[in-house]
Amino acid sequence: MSTQPQQPDPVPEGAVTEPEQEQEQGLPAPGAAEARGAGGEGPGPDAAGGPALGEADERAAEQAAALAELDDRWRRALADLENLRKRHARELERERAAERARTAAALLPVVDNLELALSHAEADPGSIVEGVKAIHDQAVDTLARLGYEREAETGVPFDPARHEVVGVVEDAEAEPGTVVQVLRPGYGKADRQLRPVAVAVAKRE
């Protein structure tokens, strides 16, 4: 019997050969590696994370702009505060100068009368006493108009807000702690005092 090798059956026209079947089953086609890149890998991490990185950059830019705006507002507020402080200092100094001028103007008539009394002292020495009394009354009235009335009462209870004790005397007829002598008058009330009344108060054995 003849043992000749069996020839493969002829491939029908239009049939798919085995290499083509392998290509259809997922094997890479020619040129696929070149399309993925020389390394044979897919898209890199930069391509996959591109949109996320863009959003992060936008948020960072917005935060930087907000911080810059806050810093500008803070610096403007500091500048406004410094300008306000300087303006207040100028206004306060003007008020003080105006108050000093008003006080000095109120004392000018007293100085004028003193000069007038001194000018008549040599011609009429006896008139100097009356002139000094008039000037004294005028000065006391000027202080009262400035808000500092004269305080020199006796027989009233000692008040630490109004009085300053400079002596203690024995007085059987006065209640202990009563003002029995004024050594130096005071000017102004307790809440607006130019000077307290220097007094001596009574005590008993």
C-alpha cells in the first residue's frame, strides 16, 4: 500500500485563514505598537489627569486672588485708621488751644484792673485796698463763669470729695467731723473740681 503524505484540503475561496483568525481574536495588528508609542504603553498619566490638574490650578488662582484682595483691604483699613488718628489729634489740639484762649481772654479784665489799681496807687494810696477787693471779686466771678465756683463753707460735715483735712481742732460745741475752719478756699464741685477746700475739722476729747 502506498504511504504518500496527505495533502491539505484546498481552502475555499473567501475563507479566513488561521493568522487572520488570530488577528480578529485580539492579537495586535501591524503598526498598533507604533500607534501606542515607542514604549508599547497606553496614554500617559498627564493625558489622563489633564482636566483635574486644570481645575486645581483654577482653584489656586482664585484663592491667590482672594488673598490679594484681603491683603489690599487690610492695608487700606490700616491707612484709614492712621489718618483718623492723625485727624483726631489735630482736632484735639485745636480744641485745647481754643480753650486756653477762652480762659486767657476771661482773665484779661482782671489783669487790666490790676494795672489800673497800680497806676493809681502812688496818687491815692488808700484807693489800692478798694481796688484789690474789686479785682478779687472780679477774679472769683471769672472762675465761676468758667465753671469753678468758690467753696468756703463752715459748719458742714466733712466730705472727702470736696475737702482736704489739714488740721484738727477741739471744739465742744461742734459735732466731730464738722468743718469748723476754712484755711484755703476751693473751687469747683466734686465732679469738676479745680482745687479742694483745705479745712480744719472738729473733734472731742
